[in-house]
Amino acid sequence: MFFFYQIFVTFLLLLAPLIIILRIFKGKEDKKRYIEKFSIPTQKRVSGNLIWFHGASVGEIMSIIPLLKNYEKDKSINQILVTSSTLSSSKIIKKFKFKKTTHQFYPIDHFLFNYRFLKHWKPNLAIFIESEIWPSMFINLKNKNIPLILLNARLTKKTFNKWMKIKNFSKAIFDKIDIAFPQNLETKSFLRKIYVKKIKLIGNLKFIENSQDNLDKINKKLNLQLKKRKIWVASSTHKKEEIFCAKTHLELKKKYKNILTIIIPRHIHRAKEISEEIEKLNLKVAFHSSKLKKLNDIDVYIVDTFGETKKFHKISSSVFLGGSIIKRGGQNPLEAARFGAKIFHGPDTSNFKDIYKFLKSLNSSTKIKDPKQLASSIVFKKNKFIGNKIKKIGRKILKKTIKELDNQIQNEFKKT
């Protein structure tokens, strides 16, 4: 089965140059660093101990930032390699200005590329985040005796069923994982059934607060403008959801003349398209990147820059999470809830059902079906009690995670 998988990846390689060019044209790929996806490194490997974290995109990378901050201070670690697949996640890492941490784009999962990648970076330990299961890389790691950890592991029922259709292949891949730390009980059960040898439940990394005061504050001039308005935030929105939120704004405007809707699209390259759609409803739109000095007559404020989401979650009492009106499984609501915001979402939250179940038990989230219902449910006062409860859970999970990883890391360093 692995042979046929590699044949399939080899076939995709023939299309890779065209795909890369199209992605560069759309602003989804780095013009210079795309070569990293072909295992051509753009950074040097520092001598000494190196630990490697890999996460798919922004959500996974943000969840490990507190861990990176911790290991930046660890003198036994000489270099931290972080890989991801998206341009947006690379920009997030860059904003933190880490000293030991190096970011590279994750290579295409071809045996030769993986071999070349590991030959250059020589990690002492590989830590993959959530659902990142890559057959070729896992086999290469095992062949080189590099321990593999699946951290904050997540398997949905749908994904589990797909893996079980190719049972023998799945076993050959999942038994390469030395230890898995699932984020919920459902995943723990699936991992056990899918042949992972060692499993330990320590909690969901998404609960951990990632604070960076110099990055988390809105500039003073904009903050003064926002304080004059009643605001609410629509975060991580997808196509069609922005119009849903614009219609919610029209409903809110009937009651609050100074209402301002802040939209943070999941993909900021859509900002212009979103603006054009909203303006058809006779609403005035401003972009965050324009640094407009006055927002008096603005209806909808679109955040079209990377890494700004947390700043707006911090000041809003009501946050709608996108990917839930359309069938995308929803987005992680914990960051906004951690600041005491009331969470609103559509019918599809399958990606984070355990988290939404928790928020519902605290009466901190509401499922909405139309703009009128959302407008009538918006609040303008934070619930600090719930926010503090989430922060406390996060601190416990971070402490447990560091303890577990320290054991794995130090045991491996002793061998070298």
C-alpha cells in the first residue's frame, strides 16, 4: 500500500510546479521560500540538540507558542525547528521574534524529500500536532530511530473510519508513533483502536492562554475610535458568512445607531471581495490595513492583516465564530471565550464539539440560525468569571504538557 501511496505522491509532483505558481499568484505561497517544500532548506542547522514541532497551519502553530516560549529558555536545547504548510502560519512565527526557533515549510511527503529533510535537520525528537499524519515521514523517522510524538492528537469519527478502510496500511503508519497525547476522550478511543501503542490524556492545548502583551494590544488611536462605538466581532469567517454578518449588522443598526461590526476573515486575501459584497447592502466598509483615522460613518471594519485576531477578541463582548454556518466544522472559540466573550456559532461545530459542549455547560455559547436571531442575542458586557475559569484550566494543561514533554526530551538527550 505504501508503494502505491508513493506512486500517487510522485504523480502529484509532476503537477507541483503549476500548483506552486498558481498559489504564488494568489498570495498563498512565499515567492522565495517555496523551495523548502521540496526539501531545499533556507536556514542552517545549528550544532547541538534540536527538537522539531510540526503543525499544519495557524491554529496548530498558535497552540504551541507557549511551549516554544518555554523551550526557548531551555539551555539543553540548541535549536527549535517549527514546520507548517501555510504562508499565514509562517508569518505568525515571525511576529514572535524567537531566538532559537527556526521556521521552515513542511516538505512534500515523498520518501526522497523526507530523507533529505531529516539528513539536513537531524532532529533529536519530532512532535507532530493534532491531525498531522504523514506516512512517508513517519516511516523515515522510524528508520532513523527518531522518536515521534503526536501532541494534542485529534481524530474525528469521519477520519477514523477512513483510516480503518485501509486497516493494514493504517497499522503500519500509526504504530510508528511512540506516544500520543489526545485532546479528548473520543480521540483516545480511536487511537487505541488504530494501533497506537502508548496513549496519555493530558488535556487540550487550545485551552492554554498565549499572551504577548506587545502584540496583543490595539494601537491607542484605533482603540479610542472603537471605544466610541458598540462593537461585536465575526471571527474566522468563510465565504457567505460575511454577508450573514452584514445582515446581522443591518438588524443591529435598527437598535444601535453607533454599532460597528468587525469582520476577521479566515483568508484575508478575500478582503476586497468581501468588501464589494457588503457594499451592495449600502454599508460603508473600512480595512484595518488602511489605518483610517476616523470610523464615525463606518459600518463594517474588515481586519485584512495577519495575526491581529487576538487583539479584537480581547476587546469584544460578543464573538461569532465562522466555519459554522457553512459546513466547515467551525473554528476554535476558546481564545475569545478566554477573554469573557459570549460565543455565537452556526449549526456545524463538529471540529470542536467537546469544546462547544463545555462552553454550553457554562451558558457561554449560543447556536444561531439567522441574522435576526444573532442580532437579538448580541451582548456588550463580558463574563470575566468564565474567562478566568478557562485560563485556570489552560494553566494546568500547560504545566502537565511541559512535564510530559520534558521527560521525553531529556530521555532522548541522554542517548546522544
